[in-house]
Amino acid sequence: MRARSTWTLGVAAVVAVVTVSAATVVWVDRVPSTVKKITGTTAETPGLAWSFDPAESLGRPFAAFADPRGGTAFTAGEPGVIRSGDTLLTVVGTPNEGTTLGDPVMIGIDAGSGDVRWQAPAHDLVSCSDVPLHGKIYCHALRKGSELVTYDIDSGESARRTVSESIFAITTTSDALYVAEGSVEENDVRVHSGTFDDVSAHWTRRFDVGASYEEVYSSEALTVIDGVGLVRTGGDLALFDAGSGAQLWSNGTQCVGTSTLLPGGYLVHTDTGCESAGNASEQLLRGPDGKVVASSSNPTVQRPGFEATTDADPVLLGDSAYDRATGDRLWTNSDLISRDSNATGTVTAVAGGVVYLLDTNSKIRSESGIDLHTGERLWHKVWSEYANATVSPDSYRDGLLAGSDGVALTAVDVTTGEIAWTAPFLAIDSDPEAFITGRALEPYGDGWIFSSDRRMIRLAPL
């Protein structure tokens, strides 16, 4: 396979061509008349509303799900779902011997019934944004040149337009399309805000950021949240006003490790001091104007696997929580750092005003719940050397943190640490391979949507 840099640099000024593909509408009636109880589970455990096997239902042996966000051009990816209202969008393809999907299609599934509403071609997609814009999902593709691709959420109708820009990242808000393009290896990067027909309809700005193409495609290169945007290429990043494109801050000669754009347009990033090991020497919180609000010299970087916070919640830096508006340190709790020699962060999830801690590196393995606003320990559990954590967090709703460990779906009350319910996969499907790979969990209605690479199910109250 040719290097991505070669593919992208090979794009010259291409005449725009729009192709529209009508989706194939497929209605499959597989819905049980009632939600079925999962054998051997408690009354609190939701039942099975429907189950979808892409290989069987679409007549494609060995077919598997993939996350549209990761595209179809370069990798088979993990399962994932983009939910818009009552429609679930996901990719289905046949894994090849390499890392790509054969004959990939985007499908729209009715979240309530499990019916397939439509399917449309999804070849050569590099990535897709998960925020609908005017009733459509936007992607970018790479064939002979760069393309913009849309999928109508209701009908599945797809449009492709060849563009002259060498796009390497795409994102959307409910108001605008944003693309990043240019030659990243020459620090010649531009961000455009516009529409499908004109990516520069609102504005275009150049940013002095760059990296190798491998670094760009392995990270989240373009993000826009609450009026603030972040473009990142490897170790270079720039914060900008999403409405005008005006640069708010750039790292310049500062060496940045991790970076995350948070609700409210706040940016958390680490300064590595340009050490070869890349360890954090300082952690900083920047406001929507790009100015430093708070900083911490604690080198431990928290990397929660799941986070659902608002712009009113404190921000965690090291072992402390900071008010994101004032920068005041609200509390410090040593439980946020493992007792092992590497001082690893223990924050595994943040949701519902609770910080879920998991310490598997110390001699005494434990999990805890900490109040996000006060730092108070709400609950604490110690388990034996061979025991597993209560939950592997994938999603949250109504006080429950839920996730899969490949054996079962489990939901835990974040305020008490008590298990609310467990749904063993073998009680849902007798095929031991059905749920063993991949995990994507999404709240829906009063229940959940879960997808492995081979099954998608809806759980609902009995």
C-alpha cells in the first residue's frame, strides 16, 4: 500500500465532481413482539429487544461492524455507532487478510426496532464526523484525489464531491463543516469553515503546524467544541476561534505531549519540556481565549477511558481538581495516583459527578468512587490478586456506569459502587465468538445499544 503522504501529495487541482448515490433500502422484520428476558438474570437486568447479525441479515458471510469515525480506507477498525435520533449509523464490511474492509457499506439501523433502513457504498472513507449537519453525516475520502462524502441520515442518499484541497481531517458542528488540509510535512496547513459545496464559504486560515503523515492519521487532528477549535499535527497544535478562524494560541517552540479540548472550549495539555522521554513536566488548563487558567507541576497525566462532563465541572490535573473558570484548586486526593513506582494515574472514568478510580498497578488492587466537586471518597473496594474490576467503563446514563469485559455487560451505580445488573453474553447468544471482540455502548431510550464486531443488540427494561 502506498504511503498516505504520497496519496495526499498527489492531489493536484482537481475539477469538482459531484456524484449522488441512492441508498438501497432494506427492511428486515426480525423484531420480537416483546422484550425477552435474558436467562438467569435479575429483575433489574434489561432484556433483549433485538439482535442484529450483519453476516446473516445482510447475506454477507464473515461481515463485521466498524466505526464510521475511523473510515474504511486504511483499517478495519473497531465497532462503533453514530446515533442521530432514532437512527444508528455504522459501517459493515468483510475483513480482508490485511487491515481493510472489503466492500464496505454505511448502514442506517432503526434503533427502536433493529430494522435496517438503508445501506449505501462506503469505500475509501478516511474518517467521518459524528455530529450531524443539516440532517447529514460528513466524511472525507481518498481515491484518485480528495473527496467530500455525505450520508443523509433518514434516507441514506449519499453524495461525493471531488475537491482540490488535500484534506487530512474533518469535523462538523450543527452549524458548519470544518476541514484541515495542506502539506503537513512542510508545515503548510490550512483550516476551512464552510459547506459541502464550498469548504471555504465562511473562512480559511493558515496555521504553522506540521508533522509526518503517520502522526497526523494516528491522532485526532481537528476538533471543534463550543465555538473553539483545535488543530493538531503530531506535537504541533493551534487553538482557534471557530467562528472566525482567528488563532487563539499555538504551542510554538513548546513541546506538547497530550492535549484534550473540553466542553466550554477549554484546553488541557501537557508540556514535556522537550525531553526525549516525553514525560509531562507541567500540565496546563487554557480557557476559550487561549490564556492559561491553571497549571500543575504534578507529572501524572490522567487518561480516562470514558468521560462525560460539562463546562461547569472541575478539571483534573494530576491529583487535584481545578475550577475551569477561575483556575482555583478545589481539592487534592492522593487516590488519583497509583501507589506503584511509576505514579500512574488511576482515573478510569468521569461521569455523573463522580470520578471512577481503578488502581491495578499497586500491590493492593482497588477501585473507588470520588465526588468530582468535593474530592470526597464515596466508596472503596479492595479485591484479590486474581479478581477483575467491577466494570470496564464504556458509557453512562442515569447514575449507571456500564461496560463490557468480553464476557458480560455490567452496570454499576457510580455513587455506591454496587452492581446494578449483569447481562452475560452467552445468555444472550450461544455463539462464544459473537461478543468477544470490540465494544461500543450507547444509551438509547430507557436502555442501551451495544455492538461488538459481529453483533449489535438493544437492551430495554422488561
